[in-house]
Amino acid sequence: MEQILITVKDKKKAKVLLELLAALDFVDSVNASSSEEMTEGESADFFALAGLWAGRDITLETIRQQAWPRQHNDTV
């Protein structure tokens, strides 16, 4: 599956383009976002994660151990 990213200056023309793309039978899905929505969403997502690690005993060392476990090789 291929994806195409198109930047459009005019909001009304972008809507027309979205409607045209959605009408094509070979287009699987059409997603739209404005740069304003992305900026607001990024800050909202950041604060939504506040307290994610509360009450958990997580250290940088335990994260590293889980991410990159050492494999023991007896042939060395």
C-alpha cells in the first residue's frame, strides 16, 4: 500500500480534494489534518500522559535490561 502526503494552502480546496479522493474506488482511506490541529494535539497528548509511571518502580537500568536483554553464548 502506498501513501501520499499533500499540503494544500486553501482549506476549501482541500475539502474538494478530499471529496474527490474519497470518490475514487482504488483509494482505501482519506485522512485530513491541519497544522493547527497537530500542534494542539501534541500538547494535549503530552499532558494526557501525566502520571503514566506513577506507582511503578521503573529505572533507566530496568528499561535497558528489558529492551536489550543479554544473550548468553557458551561458545565464546
